[in-house]
Amino acid sequence: MQTIWLKTSSTADERARPGPGRDLGPLFAGAATAVAGTGALLALTDSGASPRGPFALFFLLAAPAAAIGLALRGLDPFARVLTALAGAVALDMLIAQGMLAIHRWSWRGGIIAVTVISLLLLLLVLLRPVERILELIHRRAGKTSSS
């Protein structure tokens, strides 16, 4: 009989390592959120500030990409980022095409539509574990009542 040893994940070792650079993930996420929020705010208020264009473009890519990336928990990080960015571009193009098709194009409406759809995707992803928990509760309640 042969004993098979399982390797432990390196993420626990990476989180426990001391020194600079270990807490950069939350810092970058916070900075990206601030830039995206500023871009949406500058675009919706029709500000004449010079970073309005790049920040708004960052918002149009980051908001749907964050929602899609959160839904793809099973992929490795590179595939997750690549798929989330491709999905964000596709979603932005579908919104623009839909608004052009119904002759209701406006840049303000596009930003609002991207915001609403991204929030709905994020909400669906965040509520999914609740549905699984409720499903498990109903299954267990059905097993105990039928026994």
C-alpha cells in the first residue's frame, strides 16, 4: 500500500509572509474602485476635468469585469481576468448596440445602463450562496419530515 501525500496550498504561505508587498491586493482594489467611481461621477456630472475620459473608460471596463470576475471563482487568476475583461467589452458593446438599435443613444444613458447591469450581475453572484443554503435547508427539512 502506498501513501499519497497531498500538497498544501501555497496561498496560506503567501499570506503569512512578512515584509512589504503582502497587502497590495486590497490596496489596488480600493484604488481601482476610487478611480472607477470618480470616472462615473465625473461623466455623469458632465465635468470638464481632464481625467474624465480615461476614468470613465476605466469605469466602463472595470464595473462589469468585477461582476463577471466574481462569478468565475473556479478559474485560475489569469484566465479569470482575461475572461472578465472580454465579458466587460462584450457587455459594453451589447449595451451600445441595443441603445443604437432603439434610437436612444446617449453617453449618460450608457453609463447608467452599465452601472445597473453590473450591479444586477454582482447582486446575483452575491445572492447565489444564499440560494444554495436555502436549498440545503429545504432538502434536510424534507428528509426529516419524510423519515
